[in-house]
Amino acid sequence: MQISLLYGLNALAAALFLMTAFLFLASRQTAGSLSLFVRQALLLSASALLQAYALHSLDLLLVAVITVAAKVFLIPWMLRRSLGGTFQSRREVELAVSVPTSLVIAIGASLVAYFVSQPIASQMPSFVAVNLPVGLAGLLISVYALAVRREALPQFLSLLMLDNAAFFAGVAIASTSALWEIIAALEGIIVTIIVALLTRTISERIGTTQVGQLAGLREEGSR
Amino acid sequence: MILLLVPLLPIAAALITLVPAKPFVARGATLAAAVLSLGIAVWTAQQVGLSGAVTALPHWVGSDSLSVLLLLLQAVLAVTAALYSWGYIAREVGADEARERRYYLDLNLFITSLFLIPILLQPALTWVAVELTTLLSVFLVGFNRSAEGLEAAWKYAILTIMGATVAVLGILLLLYGLHGASPSAPETWAALSGAAPKMSPNLLRLAFVLILVGFGTKVGLFPLHTWLPDAHSQAPSPICALLSGVEVGTVLYVILRLLPVWSAIPHFPVHGWLIAFGLLSVGAAAFLLLQVHDFKRMLAYSTVEHMGIILTAVGFGQAGSYAGLYQLITHGLAKSLAFYAAGAVLLLYRTRAISEVRGLLRASPFSAAMLLAAALAIAGVPPFAVFLSEFSILRSGLVAGYDWIVALLALFIAVAFIGVMMQVGRMVFGEGPAPNGSLRLPGSVVGAISLSLLPVLILGLYTPPLLHRLLTLASLAISR
Amino acid sequence: MASSLLVNLLQVLTVVLLAPLYKGTLAWLEETIQGKIAPSPLQPYYDLRKLFRKSQVVSTEASWIFRFAPYISFVVPIVVTLLIPVLTSFPLFFAFAGDMVGAGFILGLGGFFTALAAVDSANPYGAVGASRTRMVSLLVEPIFIIVFFTVSFVANSTIPYVVQQQWVQSSAAFFAPSHVLLAAAFVMIVLAENGRLPVDNPGGHFELAMIDESKNLEYSGPALALVKWAGQMKLMVLSLVFLNVLVTPLGLAASPTAPALATAIVLVSFKLLIFAVLIAAIETSLAKLRLFRISEFLGMTFVTAVVAMVAAIFHM
């Protein structure tokens, strides 16, 4: 394949990746959020695959394979298995900030991401120039999504999206030292196991996963 | 090579806890592993004092002056926490031996992950270890399985994993810069510091922000501290001591480790940023301290305050770094003492509400005296060690010419002092209902508290030459 | 000159004559995908013929605005057709008479008069529909403007004929995030502006839920035919802007010769067919949004467009 076509397809994956982040911010249903996460993970592994092909990097290939195995199959399976009931409910997740406001903030986040990466990425090869700002924007958007969601599972899905975003920038910039990326990819699975266990314990002991409703712990000033 | 034993010993103890034997096997194994680790840490400290660094596996495992300081602190607290847990956890779980073994399994794994951070020489692996400390301590935080405990564990997990994920991008950027600057260099802290002047300043700046925010979350720096009072108050007391005493300090170590890298950025006021972030945390924590209703949360806010003080101190330059690192040690020791004493009060009264504990002096003179001593120690009163370090910090700031910042810092410290002493004074003195828990404290709890008091007192009066040498070397290393 | 004018005329004829077929094909595709027995793609022609034969009833309350609005809305898409490349890749006679912003204004004029006419008819549903359409347009217009800004940042021009060659120069430019996001935002605008799902249900007959259709409730006979035809042309014109200017300026005639133009008509129809399949797929997979959720959908579109612009500014 032509290298410019690889760059092009990677850019396509990046644009779609960013769009899934926006859609995630606007989505109110847990099941929909999960499928967005899976699609985003697919885009992430597509980007990793393209770069593995372009740079002849076995490590990146492995990262792509692990990403698909963990984030497309294992993590959704694990979440559905341990928290199936939460996914079945069609009710809407409570959001602290209205969706249009959140979307405006997402614009700000993307602007910041592009503004910050511009001077760095202009000196870097083309893969990094595309992936770094998109990953950074995804990072900021996911942190924001995490902050405005008040239930356990959506918060956790935001965290997984955050992981995706960090990796999306990561596959491009760390293509030279990919050994540790494999460690980090595997760690994502451990994180999921532990958080899924914790969520299940919470819903068993307390009967809800709306952590925003658990008002036991409050900041001192707001009492 | 002997340094490798430090993380391996608690792993061995963790394996022993898996054996379904009487609980004292698990307790004993944990304590023995901690004591042996402390021995190795002391030995390593002496070696580092002689030669400057110890290498177990080149480019992978080793220790220098900065990391051995932390290792010592971790090992001391591991010993006291293991001792304290002996009687405390037995009281907490009752006859549920499986649950007690589970506790010791988690505790040993958590200690392993803590030990790993200072001795790993590669930033990427250190990041993995930092993430492991969160993952392995989540269930310790939620150990009492109450709604509040689980909520605290949830906040702790989500926010600190979020922070670590942000930080990982910063570390990746640094590694990218390292490969650009010197392609064949090993990916170690030392190589990173060496190659920093050749990296792009923009890249370093972005990495700085990501790492400061990411790891700052786990240190509990101000706007991202919200999880800390929850987690550090809901966990069982020995775990609180480890979380507040060393875990946050260990993550702060990772930020400090990278200071030579940030100092290489031209026209970038790294020290200004550290002072700003530090002062903000000190101020916020000091005023929140005035409003607490829960004595363990009070100690947790005091941790936020102390992390801010250390960060500010490091911003003052080399003398400040010396004092700041000393504060890292003294705070860890004093805070563990405070949490142990608070745990004793909790055993007596079965409540964490300050308003329900009155007249502690009459109910239990020992815990009252220890709580008062701990409060004085963390508030920075002579002759305790924190006074010495805080005094040195303020002096180093004045010498470096930061008059206004020192004045603000002193004001905040005074506010925090008032907050802590007001609350503890109410608990210790006065009239109140008799405690509704058991009046007799377990022997190991008494032992662990007394043992923790010793270094807090000794270091306030006398700095051992080895410690002085290590602190000097470390402060020189991070403030090049 | 003369040939250029002739081609312009051919261009207008293509749009006027093919627009009902385009809409009919879209309806046929959707119903087929949903497993229903679909009306023939030619059904819109039958409808128009029937309506033109009927007589017109005008409310005594209505003023001249009500009577003139159908003509204005019929002329508006034709004027826009003169400005955009429909069949040719070279500029025609009116190419520089107005840019994309101008085309947007002209389309807005049509919308303005239909809304006025709907209020003028004194039918309460007309006013409801008019206010809803205005709400959607109000939210769509800034997105249009952002899209044009993005285009001008990339092409340094907003003349459709100049813009169209920008993105096909290389595959990297074609797949650039700014281009992909821009295309996505424009598809969403096309859906919103033409009363398609998820903003409005084109097949709905429930007055309370209508947005786009309720403006035409009071029209009958030839006037209704004109309004319907205008709507069909508007959909086709926006689709053509999307296909020929923003995404795939391929298959267009390079010279004003009869064979080239004939080929172009075939190829452009084929592109429209593919776009119709895309819209049908989107509409089949989405449910209609509640009225107050429309702002979220358009907010999403706005974000996409702005980020496309940001990416274009930073050349990434």
C-alpha cells in the first residue's frame, strides 16, 4: 500500500475516533455508551494496525491485537456478565450538565488540544501529527464526561474512553518503545476486573450504582 | 541483588496468607516480611550513603539517595502497620478468619506495589507500579463494606486511575522525546534527565502539565483532592496510615524525580508552578480543616496540607528541597502515628464524629496522650520532627527571597494548626459520655503506637548523619 | 458564452426534472429496507400531476404573502442551482455571481417566506410548524456558516467551483480529519434542513408532531404542488453541494460537449443514488428525537463542524 494512503486511512480513523468521543459525551444510555466504547476501541486498533504496517512494528501489531481482544471482546463481555441488569434498563443516565453545554465545552477541549499539540506535532512525523491532538482532545473530553456523570457504570465507561484516548495518542508517539504498551494494555484488563468487582459489590451491598446518590461523603464546605 | 528481596518478601508473605491456617500465621508472616524489608532498606541506605547509588539489575532495579529515603519510610511504616493490624483487624473482623487472611493478602500486595516504585529505574515501569498501588489498595479502602466505605473506594479508584491515565501520556511523550534525543539510550530516569536539554521544550511543557495533573491527582493536590479525605478516612486505620503516610508521598516522589527534566526547559518557571500548586493545596486544606466533623477526615486534610507544603518547599530550591524531603519523612512518621491513635479512639468509641468524642483523657489516658502528641506532631510543634522540617522550609524560603510566599505559607500553617488543635482539644478534654466500645486496647495496637512515637520524637531532636547525608545528596540531585 | 448559458440551463432542467425522482427513490429505498411494500419511485411525479390538475382553495384570511410564497420557494432552489456545480467541473455563466454563503442566504429567503405564509394562513398548526422550522433553522444556520468558514480556510475561497477541487488532490487531504468531520457535519445539516429523521419524520401525518410538513397544511392544488416540488429540489440541491463540492467532485463533465454532459448526468445520478442509500440507512436506524432533543442533535453537528474548522486551521 502507498504510504500516503496509510496516512489518509489513519486520519480517517482519527476523525471518527474524535466523533465517537463527542457522541459519547452526548449519549444518555448505558448500553449505547458501551457500544460507542467498543467502536472507539476498534478505531484505536485500526490506527495501531495501520501504523504497525507502515512502520513494520511487531509491537504495535501486538498492541492492536490486545486492544481488540481486551476492549472489543473481553471488557464488554465482563461488564455485561457482572452487571447485566444495569445495561438492560433503558432509563436515561443522570447528567450534571446539559448536553448542549457539554458539547460547547467539548469544542473548547478540542481547541485546547489542537492549540497545544500544534507546536509539537509540526516537528513530528505525520502519524503523530494526527494522533496526538485527537488523543489529547479525547483525553480532555473523557475527563469532562467522567466529571459530569453521576452513576458508577457511565463513570467507568468514561474512564475506559479516557484509556482509549491516551492509547490513541500513545500508539503514535511510543511506537519506538512499545514493550510497556503491552503491559499497559494488559493492565486495562486488570483495572476492569477490579472496577467491575467493586461495582458489583456496591450494587449488591447498597442496591444502586448511582454513586451520585450516595451522599454519605461530602466535601466539608458543601455540608 | 539483595535489593530485589524488598518486593519479594511481601510477595512471599502474601503467598503464605493464602494457606488456610490460623490467623496468626498470616499476621506473623506479614510482620516478619516487613521487618526483614526494613533491614534490607537500612542496609541499602548505608550502601547508598557510602557510594551514592546501589544497582541490583542495571537499567531495571536500583536505588539512589532519593529513592532510598522513600524506601526507608515505606519499610518503617510497613512494620508498624503490620504490628498495628495484628490486634486491630482481629477486633474488626471478629471470628471471620478467611476475611482476615484476605486482609493480609491485600495488605502484602499493596506493600509490594509501594516498594516497587522507588526501586524501579524506568519511568514506564514506575507508572505501572503506581497504577498497581491503586488497584491493590481499592479493596483495602472498601474493607469495612459499608455504603460509605464502598463509595470512598469507588471515588478513590476512579479518580486515581483517571490521574494515572493522564500521566501515562506525559510519560509517553517523555520517552518519545528521549528516543528523539538519544535513540540508543536506556529508558531510565537518569537517561531522561540527561537527554532533557536536547528535547523539544514544547513537548516537555506538555508532558509536565500532564504528569503534574495526573500524578497530582493521586498526591491529592488541591482541585483534584476530593477523593483523598474519603478514602483516607474510610479505610481501616493501619491502611489509612499507609495511604496518608507513604502512598501519596511515594507518588510525589515520582513528580520530584522528574524535576531535573523540567528544569531543563528554557524560560519555564517550574519552581513557580510547584509553589503555586503547593500553596493552593496548603491554603485550601487549611481552611477545610476548620470545618471538619470527622477526626479521620481531619487527618486526611492535614495530609493534603502537608503535600502542599512539601511541593512549595521543593520550589524554594536546594535548601528547600532538603527541608521538603525531610518533611516527607517526618510527615509520614507523624501521620502514621496520628492515624494509629485515631484508630485506637475509633476502637473505643465506635464513631468517627468529633462531636461524639469528649473527655477522652478520662476514658483512656493512653490514647488521649497519644492523640494529643500526634496532633501536636502533625501541627508542627516542637520538639516533634515536623517542627524541625517546617521551620527549615520557612527559613529556606526566606533565604531564597520568597518573603510573601513564606508569609502566606506560615499563615496557612497557623490556620491548620488552629484547626487541628481545636478539634483534638475538644476530643481530649471536656466532659462526655463514656465510650461504648471496648475499653481495653489490644496489646499490639499499644505497641505499634508507642513504636511510631519514637522516631517522631527522635528526629525532632537529632538528625542521624546518614539521614543528613542522604537528604543532602537527594536534594542536590533534584535541584540541579 | 452561449454554450455556458446553455449548460446552465441544462443544469437547472436536470435539477427540476430529477428532484421528484430523487425524493421518490429515497422513499422507495427506505420502505424497502423496512420491509414494506414501497410506492414506485415515480410516485412524486404522479402526485404532482394530480395536484396541478386540481383547483386551489385559499383562505379568506390569507394575504398576498400566502399566494406568493409557493412561487418564491420554487424559484429559490433554481437560483441556487445556477451557482453550484451540478454537471460540470468548470465554472459556468453564473458561477461567480454568488458564493456558498450567498447560496445559503437564498435558501434562507425561501424558508423565510414559507414560514411567513404558514403564519399568514391562520391555521394554528401552520404557526406551530413555522416556529419549529425557525428553531431548527436558527440552530442550523451557525453550522452552515462554520462549514463555510472551514471551506474558506482550506480553499481560500467560498466559490463552489473553486472549492470542489481542494480535497481530492491526495488521499491524505481527502481523509484529513477536517474533511471527514466537515462531511459528517454536512450530512447532519442535510438531514435537519430537509425535515428528515431524526429531526422530523418525513412520512408522518400527525399534525402535532410535524415540523416541516405542517407549514404546507393549508396549501392545495397547484400551490401545494409547487411547494412540494420546491422541497424536493432543496433536498437535491443540498445533496449536490455535499457530493459535488464537499466530498466527491468526481464524474463531472470537463468540457461543454453533449457526450460529456450525458455521461455526467448518469454519473451524478449514480452518486445521488448512493447518497440516497446512505440517508435511507441513517434514517432507518434512527428514531425521531423529541422536540427538545433536537437542539442536542444540532449541538452535536455544531461541535463536529467547529472541530473540523479547528483541525483545518491547524492544518491537521
